[in-house]
Amino acid sequence: MLNRMVEHMGGRLDATYAALSHPIRREMIERLRTEGARVTDLATGFDVSLAAASKHIQVLEGAGLIDRIVRGRVHHLSLDPEPLAAAAGWIDTYREFWERRLDALDRLMREDR
């Protein structure tokens, strides 16, 4: 079942992780976590041009991480956390794996004492 879920989500997970792979995009997501922002406001503060910041925004949009509402000439962006939840859920499937390994390590260390 898990394999089918991962195959179904594969393209979306790939896009999410690719979008999160750049520090500017992670910072943009962090800024949008508390409230939406206009494109120009979101692009401010990075050591890149507005065109480069816009490309980062397009990557985030392509991954489904942000939504854009256009009102006249103003483009307002907001966070869509659903792809982040899916990515966290995939990582969480390995929690039991690591907990078992750490428990085994703990037992070995106690036995060595």
C-alpha cells in the first residue's frame, strides 16, 4: 500500500522537495507562513534581482506550495501547506524505522556497561 501511495505522490513529492532545496525558497515559505504577501514584498530582502525572485516564486507555485491571486496589477501570494504535509507524512513513515534502531543501540550500550 505504501509503495502505491508513494508512486501516486511521487511527482508531487519530487516537486515539493525540489522547491524546498533552495534557501531563498525556504525563506519565502517561512515568510508566507504567518501571512500572505505581494510578490514585490516577498522578493524584497534577497540578494537577487526581482526577476530571479520571480523565478523562485514560480518554482514554489509549480510545486503547489503557494497560491497567487491577481487583483489588477497586484499579485498576492499565500502559502498552501498541503504539499508540506504530504512531504512530512512521507518522512514520518521512517520514524518507526529510526526509533527501532535507536532502541536497539540503547540496549547495546546498556549491555556494554
